[in-house]
Amino acid sequence: MAGSHLRERLARKKPRGTSWVGIAAIAVLAVGIGSTLAVQKVANQREREYLLNLARTAATSIDPLAMSALTGSAEDLSRPQYNSIKATLHQIREANPDVRFAYLMGNRGTDKMFFFADSEPPTSDDYSAPGDVYEETTLAQLEGFRQGRAFVEGPTSDVWGEWISAMAPVRDPASGRTIALVGLDIDTTLFNQRIFEAAVLPLSVTGGALVVLMGYWLYARRVRRAAEDVAQEREIFRVVLDDMPSGVIVAKFPSGEVVLENPQAWSLSERRDEHGHVSDYRFVDSQGKRYPPGEVPIAMTLASGERVVRDDLHVERAGGKLRLRAESAPVRDVEGHIRFAVMVLTQLD
């Protein structure tokens, strides 16, 4: 019977609702991703504006009169103006270590740009000679030259790598006509690294919040499981206790307040009210006289902290008296302090 009751009562499970920790984690993740994307977008715009201003500044350092002496051919190699402009481009690159290439490009009305000069020494494998055609010419470069406007493009790829490029026009001071474009290239990997560094803070905050939530979830799950285990053990104890043939009474130490009793305790004793004190239990002796409340075993255990056994308690029932055996003992905590007293009542005849 007890086994059947136990299975039925333990089978009753309350449905679990959606964990607020999961909802919070989704919210944190959504906000974190949104913030990171927003920061990356702002950082991307900021870096591109930085490069654009750098190209515009570089364009102002190019002498347009020296440019007018160049033809964009091998003949420029012998001209001092070419060496002067090449030195300026080298200085621009040296002053900005993040810039890999600095160069001047022109156009003769075709669909290809060509180099006037670059920042590389002639001995470099990446050197471009005057007049070399830039085979990977983009539409943005042609339009930037024709319209005389500064711009940033990329990432774009060529034989030298993948770049984010900023370009600005060099103008003839007399006519205002665009005579060349100053170009500055930054490696895409370096550019993306800067964008990522800008996003580190929101990523870190998001990750930290998720770690805290995960830690709390793991802790809460452990606490919940422990509570469920305790509740299950209590349920098992209650089912077993309810089906015991002996009466069981538990009282707090030292107050004597009754905190637990099983149905058999009711049938083997008398008490004035449902929630009371150990002194409220009524027993009689073999002569039918009331048993002194202070000598009931559980009361004696509460007073002395000792185990007590009595075989002379009786309870009056229709048709006569029931003789009881009462055993009481203290219940101690892990530190040895008495917390409760328990009494077991067993019918003898």
C-alpha cells in the first residue's frame, strides 16, 4: 500500500515555466549583438573618415608645379621634380606606419589609371615605375579623377593584396583641374583589427553578463535540484510515516511545540487541539487516572535530553483502555545540539 501511495504522489510533477535566466540571456545577447554591430558601424565610418582626411592632407603636401613637369613616363626618372615628389610620398608613408602604400595616379582619358610615382624604393618588388598602368583600376578611381573628389573605397584586391584605399585630388592651382590622385592604402586585416578593437568593450560586457547569468543558472539549478531532492525525501518520509502502524510525534526542543505527527499518533493518543504542545496529550495509567503530563516520555526527553521508555501509558477507547509502549529520544544536528524530540507509540495489547 505504501509503495502504491509513494509512486502516485511522486508522479505528480508541476510543469516548469520558462526560466527567466534564459529570457535574460537572450535579451543580453540581443542587446550585446546590437550594440556590437552599432559600435562596429561607427568605428568603420570613423576609420574611413580618418583615412579620407589623411588623403586630403597628403594631397596638400604635393607641389602642383612639380606635378606639371611630370609626363607619367620613364623620362620622369631623370627629373628632380619626380625625386622631390617621390620623397614626399615616402615621408607620408613614414609618418603614417599604418599606411602600406602612398602613390600618385593619373589618367589620360582611358579606362585605366597609371602611376606618376609611389613611396617604394626602385629596388622593392612592390615598386611602380612612372607610367606603369594600374590594371586593377576601379570605377570609383576613374570617377574620382574625373569629378575631382576625395573618396574611400574597399576592400578591393590587386596583385599587392587586399586594401582599404583613400584618394584625394591634386589640382592645378590656375585652372582647378584635377591633375592626379593621391592614394593611400591600408591593409584590410589591419583595418578590420581596428574595427574589432572598437567592439571589444560591448563584446566583453556581453560576454561577462552571459558568464554571470550562466553561473547563476548553474547555481540555481543545483539549488533547485537539491530542493527537489529534499522535497522528494520528505514526501517519501511522509508516505512511509503515514503508513506506519506506530504513532510518531515530533516536537521542537526545548519549547515542546508539536511540529509533526502521523495519523496513528491521533488514534493512539488524545489531544485537546490540532496544533499544540506536548503537554496537551492526554494519557492515563492502568487505574484510569490521568498520567502526569511531565512524565510522558517526550516531555521527559525535552527536559533532560535523554532517551526515555515507558510501558505503562494507556489511552481510553470505547470498550476499555489500550496499553501503549512509548519511546522517546532527542534528535541532534551535526554539531551535537538537540533540535527535536521524537516519540513513538506502539500498541501492546
